[in-house]
Amino acid sequence: MNTKDKLFKLNISEDDTCYICGMNSESIDHIFFGCHYIKATILHVGAWIEIRLPFRDVLRWRLEKMGTRVQKDIQNATLNACVYHIWRQRNLSRHDLTLLHPQKLALLIIEELRLRIEGMDKRKLHASDKQWIQRLLQC
Ligand SMILES: [Zn+2]
């Protein structure tokens, strides 16, 4: 199915130009796989959480998360935070508000995740999970 695009056809979007980069049609494919701004953000966050999948495979990240249950939960929270913040940036751009630099957006996402991780009860975690979490909190 041609995805040019449901957002436009459903009147979620007033025209089909990407609000973030202003250079391409705002299709689902562009937002999550093609937009250089989003690609830069997700690659930065992915490096933090030690996921180095090719960007094109970012949705596989959800399906094929690696590691223990705790690591999978944190990876899932990370992907959800990326989707939320990317969509929020898209909507801020739509209303002509300032778009954060991709690296700043990535740092905002990472900081939010760090706060959530710090709030976790870590007493019953396996030592390897504790070490992995400690690395996430430090870098
Ligand atoms: Zn774009």
C-alpha cells in the first residue's frame, strides 16, 4: 500500500511535507526511516543503549530485543520514548515552535530514561543487569 500518506489523507497533516525537515513527503516511511533528523536522534539514543542495528531495522528492535527481561524492558521503554518525543517534536515543528537539535533531543530522551532507571528497584536484579544499568547511568 502506498503510504503517501495516511497522515495526509486522514487530515492529520495539512499538507504532505515533513514538518521536521521540510524536504520530503511526511509518510510513515519517511518519519520513521527516512528523515535525517529522526535518524540522527535514534542512532544517538541507540548507541547509548548499546543497540547498533541499522536504522532501517529500528522497528525490528521492538521485535527482537536482546538480553535479559530487564534489558528488554529498558529497550522497550527507550523505543517508546523515542517515538513519543519524535512525534512531539514533529507537532512542535508543525506549530512553528523551535525544533531541538537531534543530539539535544537524544540527550533529553536519555535523561528521561536515566531518571526512570534510577527509580527502579534494583535489589533483586542479576549482577550482569546491575552492571549494564550502571553503564547506562554513567555514559
Ligand atoms: Zn523529514
